[in-house]
Amino acid sequence: MTELEIMQHAKNYLDKLAKGIDPLTDREVPETDMINNVRISRCLFYVSDVLRQVIENGGVIGAPAKKGELAPFALPFEERGRYSFGEWPLSTSQIAQRLNELVDLNTMQKLKTTSITKFLLQSGLLFDEESPGGRKNKRPTQAGRQLGIATQQRTGLNGEYIAVVYDRQAQQFILDNLDAIIAINTAPLYENQGKSWEPEEDAWLRQAVQTGVDIKDMSVELKRTRAAIRARLDKLGLTAQA
């Protein structure tokens, strides 16, 4: 039973008590019972209405969450059994989408595809393969392939590309390690924001510009906002791809 179902169940009990009905037997209680006292009845109706507002607000007490105040992504263990495994191998974006479909995104942040990828990189199941243009492409390691991670030729809007896909066993591994992925998902994306620039970062930027790394990838690598990257490039007299 979910939290919302428990709340609704409790509200039904309160409603019956407020009407002078025993919720366990559905029989009217004697007139002399304290539950029929008008002050008790009003109090029960009041609490029931408060509970109704909480239920209608998705179980959140208070005003509905604003876009910038969404709760971190979370998926209770018992809800993970509702995940739908793909008939065919899925990409990380497809896996993230199916997990996000299990929660209310009006009150909760999305699980980012990059959080899954970062966990798999840290686990030694993926590695970064650098292309001639300096762009990093994710590829499965030998351990990753043994787990069920593979590459697949696909066709998109911009032509053919190589996608990394996950069979049922690999998807189950992601589910089994979802808590570690969620921890990555809630960590600050730009954890170096506001910190002083180190000489090593400037040297990396110069090398990145020479190899054609774009600002988006620079931002991910250095854990700084794109605006901060552009400002630093200007200060260093460098120009990079947008």
C-alpha cells in the first residue's frame, strides 16, 4: 500500500467517525458515545479536510512545489518492481525515461541519463573513447559487455550513429544499484562553481580548444557552468565551439 493509499484509508476512517459510525463494523455508535459530541465531530471533519488537501497535493504538506523547489528523485524499493524491461536492449535515455514514468515529475526532479552513465563509468563498465575530433564517446568495457552492455548501429535525424544499449541483465544491474545512481543524481552538477580557477584547469581548457571540445563538454568535465567556461575562455583569449 502506497503512502497516498494509507492517507486515503485514514481519511475514510475519520469521515465515518465524524458521522458517528464505527469504521470497523460500519454500525452507528450509541448517541451517548463521546464520538457524537459536536465538538469532537467538528474536529474530525476538520482533520479529514486537511488530509484531503494533502492527498490532492500528492502527499506533500503545504503548497505545491514550484519548479525550482522540486524534491530530489526518489523511488521506493517496492515501486521498482513496476519498472518495464524492454523487449529489446534499451539505451540509457530510454531506461531513465521508464524510471521517470514511475514517479510524479510535477513534484520531483527527473533522474538524469548522465547520472546512470556516470555510475557505470565509475563502476568500470563504460569508458570514454576519444574520437578524432576530441569528443568523448561512451563504450562498454569487457566487464560491461559480460554484464549485457553492447553497441548497436542506429539511424537518427543526423544519420547513423553507434548507440550503447543494455539488455535485461544490464537493466537489472542498474535497478539493483539505483540508490547509488540517485546519490549521483542529487549531487551538485556544477560543484566547482564559484571556486578559483586552477592552473591545471586553464591548461586543460587550452588543450580542449585545440582538440575541438565544445563548451557543453567542457562544462561537464570541469563541473562549471557554461557561462563560467565562456568567461574564462574570453579571459584566456580562447575561442571554442558553442
